[in-house]
Amino acid sequence: MKLAFSRILLVVVALLWVGPYAWMVLTSLRTLPEIVAAPAWPLPKSIQFDAYREVLTAIPVGRYFLNTTVMAVAIALLQILLALPAGYALAKLHFVGKKVAFALVLACLLIPAQVTFVPVFSMLGPLGLVNTFAALVLPFGVSALGTFLVRQALLSVPDEMIEAARLDGASELRIVYGLLAPMLRPTLASLFLFSFVFHYNDYFWPLVMTTDDDVRTLPLAVALLREQGTGVRWHIVMAGNVILSLPVLALFAAVQKQILRAVTARVG
């Protein structure tokens, strides 16, 4: 009885999560007159792909997708590259001010990026980095969340393993990237996913830092679909959002095993 109730509850929760996305997909397959006539009825009378063809015609999806993917992947890799030694220092090294440094990392988790965009913009402007990929990537290269996750994962690694590596002549960098990084693969995969999804969908920072289509990202292009023509063409907007979401879904499908492994290790 309890098992059946648990499964029913899981199905209900899953429908609550999947429902909005399914509504978006079905709306993208309808025509605008259908949506205007019955906006609360998601099922299309006949499946239409005109909205997708119009999206692909209205904006250079390939260029925007490449810009967005390059930016999100570069940020995620840079965060992993820097979070590993930072988390290692906070978890395994002994130095004056270690607790203060960790407290500052936790404090950074409470500060939204919108609070810091004015000083960051003022710093990047004189350097000529506005409207470049560097302006989209460098401000997010250091991740407080990534440092915290790596530090917490390294607390479970025995100190004896690190000492043995040092006795074998391994440098600190070799220990961090050669020994510990493969052991933290589930945690790093989770960090990569969190970072990629957040920055792939980010609208605010690319809007502030870019003025040229050559470096603009896909969320900005999808938002511009609302402004074309008269009124909001919801089927076009929904089709654009479906296209925007597909790479994220593909990435999640690719790394879900690593995430489940990380969660299982945490619970265990």
C-alpha cells in the first residue's frame, strides 16, 4: 500500500514538473488563431511546424546557439579548473585565516550577480572588453558554489592518500588535477551541469554586456521574438523556447548517471 502511494505521489510530482514543458511544446505546434480562440486548450487541432520554420528564418539560430554554447562551456570549464585548487586548499591545507576564507565563500553564495554588475561593467569598459566573449566568461570564472561543492567532496577523501602521493614526489597541482579530479568526477559533472544550465539560460548579463549580434546569445534572440510584429505571437515564442531548451535536456541526459552517483554518495 505504501509503495503504491509513493509511486502515485511520484507520478503526480513528475506531472507537475513536466506539465509546463509539455504545454509549451504543444502550444508551439498550434496556430495563432487556435491559441487566440482557445488559449487554455493546449492540444492542437493539427500539428503545425510553421512556428519552428519562422523561428529559424527570423533569427540566425546557428550563430546564437554557437555563441551561447561556447560561453556556457567556457564558464563551466573555468569554474571547475579554479574550484579544484580552491576547494582543495579549504579542505586539506592548513593556513592562517582558513575559516575566514571559507566564511567569505559562503557569503558569496548570498550575493546575486545583479548586485555586482555595475562595478564589473565599470572595470571591463576601460579595458575594451565590453561586447566580447571575455566579458561574458571572465566575471563568472570563479564560482563560490563550485568551491563549496569541491571542498565538501574532498572532506571525505582520506588525508593518507594525499600524503602517499606527496611521498611519491607528486606536486600539489598533480595531486589536485591528476589524483583528486578523477575521484570527484560525479561532483564535477554536477557542477558542470549547474553552471552550464544557469549561464546558458542567462538573459541579464549578455543583455548588459553585448551590443553586437556576433556575440549575443540565444536567450536574447528568443526574447526578441516577442517584439516582432504586432502582439505576442505565442506559438513563435514557444517554438523558440523549445529550441532553446533542447541542448540543456541533451546535456542532462548525458550526465544524469554522474549526478545520481554523486547524490547516492552523499546519502551514503
